[in-house]
Amino acid sequence: MIAPLAGISSMATRALLGELAAACTAELGLEVRIESVGGVDAARRVEAGEPLDLVVLAADAMDRLAKAGHLRAGSLRAVADSAMVIAAPEAGASDRSHPDVSTADALREALLRASAVGYSTGPSGTALLKLIDAWGLTDALAGRLRQSPAGVPVGRMVAQGDVDLGFQQLSELQHLPGVAVLGPMPQGLEIVTRFSVAVAATSAEPATAQRVADFLADARHDERRRRLGMTTPSA
């Protein structure tokens, strides 16, 4: 009997992978245990050679791990796309009313008016900082940008009122108490992170791990992805 497969992922895919792991056991009879931690910490553990079967991280991190030989060649599969959204404390949790963020100009003004802006350590946070820099707002917002610690969701900062605006994947912000999702990034400024799975170079069961990777990436899980704030990768 094959021992449970061990995997690691970032927090953004925790809910999705939890459901998919249960479905994998029910449909394939394979037990998968995926630990979700901060993406930076997950990548470091893979780089350190921790015995793992599966790795699920953002595409840029997966590319780096693959080039360094930490993932089995040819095993990479796209699991889900995750769009970044904008959130604020729920009405009553903050003295500020919710700003308009529906257009680029409105979002720019909302950023300038915010006393604190929260963003993640992941790829969505990096993309937001690039946008702020492109708008020439880096200096203006320098003292108001708050990066959440690795493994700590931006939603927690929003719910506690530590920031007026929070930027992170919908999968990590939706349905959180105290958090109001204001909407997606304005048209033309969309920030979408692709999460992929691959078999770890340290896997003792690479063929079985590949079966699981293929299962996680299967398009038939589209409804589950949508419900959890993600979409099936188009290509």
C-alpha cells in the first residue's frame, strides 16, 4: 500500500487543494496531505531538499524551482488562475467609507487617500508595487505600504482595521469576517496569478505523484475552482 503523498503549497490554494485532495482519495484511492504555508517559506523548504512528493506554488516560483532542479522535468501542470481583488474593512469596522475603485483614476485616488495599504509577499504584491511605481506613487505611499508577514493573509490586516485597503487573491479574501471585497482590479489593470503543481525531485513515488498532479489540474474541477474564487487556466 502506498503511503500518503506529501505536498506543500502557498496559502492562496489551501481551500482548493483541501477539496481536491479529498476528491483524489475518493476517486483514485490515493491519500494526499498538502501543507499550506507562506509561499516564500514553501519555496525555501523545497530548495532545502525536504522530502516531498508535490509542490503547488505560483508560476514564477515554480519556474525558479524547476531551473534549479528541484522539480521533476515534464511534471509541471497548471492548477488554477487567481485574480487579485481589492478589499476594505466592513462598514462599521472603520471610520472611512468605502472608496470607488472601479476605474484606474478612482483606484489611484483611493490609494492616495488611504492611511495604510496592505499587500502580500507573493506575486500579487510584487505586481501591485510595480503598478504603484509605474504611477509614480512609490514615494507618496512609502510610509503607508504594509506588507503582510509570510503566511499571514492580508485579510487579517483588513479585518483588524490595520489597513484601509488590502490587495490579495480573491480566494484569500472572500467570506472573511470583517472584510468587504470592493471588486476586482479595474479593467486593463488586472493582476492574475497562475498556480501550478509539479512532482518534487525528492519524491519516492514520482509516477503516483504525477497521477495526482494530473488530477489536480483536470478541467473537470472548474466549478470547484470558481466557487473558491479561482478559475481553470485557459492555456
